Amino acid sequence: MSTTSSVSLSGLASGIDTALIVQKLLAANAAHMNSMGADRDNVTVAISTVSTIGTLLSNLRTATQALDTAQEVGAFTATSSGTQVVASAAGNAQAGAYSIEVKSLASEQRSYSGTFLSSSTALGQAGTLSIQVGSGTAAAVDVVASDTLEQVAAKINAAGQRVTASLFYDGATYRMQLRGLDTGEANAVTLGETGTALAFTTVQPATDAAITVDGFRVTRPTNQFVGAIQGLTLAVTAKTTSPLDVTVASDPTALSTKVQTVVNTYNAVVRAVHAAAGFGDLKASNPVLRSDSSLRRITDALARKVGTAYTGAGSYSLLSSVGVTVNKDGSLTLDSTKLGEAFAKDPTGVEKLFGQETGVTVGGAMNALTSVIDEVTKTGTGSLTARSDGLARRKLDLQKRMDTEQTRLDAYQALLEKQFRAMENAYGANQALLSQLTQTFKTTTTG
């Protein structure tokens, strides 16, 4: 905001640069205005800094949430010796080895009608076709004599059952295929006819998939086996002629990557707070946030959760015991080798230390860090939110005061210009009178 408007004084009468005088007087009176402007600019930068810290905290929250359950902490890989079984491991898997045989794949039911010479001429059949999937409620499809094979298929598809009807042409005759949409014995389709003679024959029954795990038979209605082995999903693609080996092993690299992300995002918060508020010999980047207690409380709260002993976590109760240590400046360092060794020795203990088990109130360092972030960033009551709101109010107050000061300076400028203009006019009038008197005097003395 300008502290002065253009000065419209010439000083031609007196020879004095009255415009410059007015500018200097205004500048001398604008010191307070300039000081408030500098304060406002610093507050604006401080608001941006606090917003950036909020974004960094959000990034940290995302990282901690990726490890705040025991299932997310667990890192295992599953391998299979054959393509007939595709194995994948979740966080709650455990190291082990299994012999898997695929006895059969899951299938959906496929039934075909008798043959018809045309798909678009009336069948001349009237009655009801009953369709029931598994133990569900049967649907009755009404067929009239004028219906064609195409129209009967359309009625079946509109009946709301988990089946689909389509036509098959072998080059001479037409058949209707009735296909169940779901695999598994429980989804077998029961067909009944009253008055019609579509004569459906089942060519493929609905069957379950069957495998053996170390000789024990397991069945599922689909070709995916979930829960047969803890934490494993087995997708079967074909029958086997000999047993396959499925091995589950810990994967410390995956866990280390997640923990390193937490460390990196945590350190980004610490660096931003230290730069803003000052730390040790580090000068605060903005005087408004110098030694800011709200920002310091955030890093202090996070540090307390990092250093807390979490009970019920098995062999490990401290993050430092699994390789996450605090440096002198408050930042974190990860020893991935130590983390890998701890996970190999007691994976369950590491899982409980980082991630809180469902229904359990102990353990869970990542959940504790998430709670701190939620508390400080909560709308209305969070300390970071309150600091941002306070800075916004301060900026608004400074702007209002600057507007008032600008109004005063504008009035002062107008007054100075009026006074100097009056002076110039008076000086000019006096000079004209003096000139007239001098001329009169000369005329009198020479006459």
C-alpha cells in the first residue's frame, strides 16, 4: 500500500522545491506505517510456514497409518514352485512351507436346451419355466405360444436370477445355453418346466475347487482359497499332476521401506519447525515464529511418542530396540539391518510395537503418532490450527490499522499541500506588489 499520493506543488513562485519538502515530511511520518507493513508481511509468511508444517504433518500421518495395524506391519512373501498355484501373503501371514495339490477347479453350471431349426420363429410352446439358483427363491418365466427362442432367452435374462441365457448355432440348429454366473456347488441351477419342452440338459455342473494342503482336503466355491493358510491367498489356475511347494518367508525390505517413509516424513516436520522457530544456533527464518511455543509443543509431543515404551509388544517395547533412534537435533535415523534382525527374531513382537492389534489398547507406536497429529491439527481446538487462526486475525488487525494510518497520512498530505500552496500564492502576491512599488518609485524619482 502506498504511504503517499503524488504531490502536486510546483514551487515556481518562491523557487523552493515544496513538493520535495512535502514528500520528506510524509516519509518522516510514515515510519509507523512502514513498520506495520513489515509486520504484516512477516505474519503473511508465518501463515504460509504454518500451513506448510500442517501439510508435512499430513504426510507423516499417511506414513504412520500405513503401519498402524499389526497386519500392515507384517511383511511376508509367498512363492510357489508352479504356475498352477499363485500365492500371495498378507501382513498376518507367518513363515512356513506347504505342499499343495490342485484336485479340481471351481466351475459354473452350463445347461443346453434341445435343438430348434430357427431362433426367430414362434416355438408354439406355452407354460412356465422355473429357475432356481442354489437355495434361493425360484423365478417363474412365463412362455406363450408366440414366443421365439430369442424372446424366451430375453425373458430369462430379465428374471433377476444369477444366470444368463444365450443362443448357440452349430450350423444347422439352434440351442439355448443357460449359464450360471457363480461357481461352486452351492450355486447349482435347478430348472423345471411346466407345459414347455425346452428340454435342458446340463453339460457342466457347478462345482467347488478342491486342493490338498499337506494332504488335507480343502474346498472353496471359487478358485481362490482365502483363510486355508493364515495370511495367504492361493489362486488356483489348473489341476496339478504332482504336489507344488508353497513357501512363506519374512520380507524385511518391505517393512524397512515403510518405516523409512515414516522416518523421512517425521524428519521433514522436525526440520520445518526448527527452521521456523529456531533451534540451537539455527536462526528462526521469521521473527513472528521465533521460539514459537505452539510449534515446539508439536515436536515435543511427537518425540515423547517415539521414546515411549509400549507394553504388550513382546520382545520389543521401544522403537530404538528395533533400529529407530532419535538424534541430538530431534530427527530420527533408521538402522534397517537392526530392524530386519528384530523382525526375523520376533515378527509378532515387531508387528505389535508398530501396529495396534484390533481390539487391543496396548502397543501401536504408529497409532500413537497418528493420534498426536490428529490432536494438533483438529479444526477449532488443535494447537497448530489455533496458531494459524491467531496469525490470520493478527494479519487482519494489522491491515485495518494500516488502512487507518493511510487515511491519516492522506489527510496530512492534503493539509501540507494546502499550506504550501497558500504560501506560494502569498509569496507570489508579495512579489507582484514589490515589483509594482519598485516601478512606481523609479517613475517618481526620474520624473
